[in-house]
Amino acid sequence: MLVLPLLLFYEIGVLFADVMNGADFLTGALLRLVGLRGFLVVQGIVLLGAIGLSLHLRRTQKFEMRHFIPVLLESGIYALTMGTLIAFVMTDLLRMDPRLSAAAAVGGGLFDKLVLSVGAGVFEELVFRLLLLGGLLWVGERVISLRRWVAILLAFSLSSVLFSLAHHVGPMGEPFRIGVFTYRCMAGIFFGALFQFRGFPIAVWTHALYDIYVMVLI
């Protein structure tokens, strides 16, 4: 429920914006497969499913709107701190455009950048942290029976490398640059730590707000 507003904004906004984030091959493939009407139907099903799930979970859990405030404040602090530090490192030390650290494609107007930033926050955290990092940790601990610290080290490293590589592949991928690639690996570890210790919503909102800060405000 904390992430749903960002998901809805992106899924509607992507219909009117020419953008692609590091995990957007999922949305792009869906749109090409079922067309615009089918795409809207799928998003309607997602929304109804989220509402139905929330009603079902009310039997055992409780959600309150006031939870949004601390999530936004905490995520905003992480995003502002990270964005300022990275902007300094890339501008003053690496002599690169700090916006390259935020997304696979930079350009367009304000609305395009907002949609791209929100999409990156939702889908990249969904794919690379919730599914990939969480899945690798589960396999490492439960299937291979690795020690927890070994499973964490391998899962964080592999998911972060794949997260960074995803921004350099596909029709919207950017040219490979070792500085940007290394930064995104470190960013993947940072977002992974937020996911592991603070939860999925914090990771998503931090990622989205960070991209908005770097791409729109800098």
C-alpha cells in the first residue's frame, strides 16, 4: 500500500512519456504484447488485486495512512544525503554529469523525468531487490545452506552488479563507463541495505526521491 501510489503514477504516466528505466523491459514488453487497451486492463487488474489483497489482510493486519509520513521523511533524508554526496563525487571528482547516475536515459521534459524517476524506484527495486536480492538470499540460506554472512555477501554483490549492468543493455541502454558502472554497483548495495534492514517501501521511495532530486533539481 505504501508503494502503490508510485506504481499507479508510473503506469499511467508511462503512457504519455517517452522513458525507460533499468528494469522497464517488463513494462515495454507488456505494452507491445497486449496493446494500449490490454495494458490498461492489466493495470486495472493490478489495482483491483491490490485493493482485494488489502481488504483480505485487514483480518490480521492494520494499515494507517499516517505511516506515509515517517516513510517519506526517512526516505527523503536518505535520498537527499545520497544525492548530494554522489553529485559532488561525479561532478568534482569524476567530471561526469551526475544525472547519469540516476537512470538509464536522461532527457525530455519535467514530466518525463518524474515518470522515469518513479518508474526506476518502483520497478528496479521490485526486480533487483525484492525478487533478485531476496531470492538469492533465500537460495543461499535455504537451498545451498550457506552461512548467513556468505549468502548476504554473494546476494548483495551479484544483485548489485546485475542492477548496474541493466542500465547498459537494451535499446535505451547507455554506453558503458567504468565510473558510472562502479557507482551503480555501490548504489545497488546501498539500496539493498535499505531493503534488507528498513524494508521494501523505504528502498522504493528513497530510490524514486533520489532520482527526482538528481534528475530534476540538480
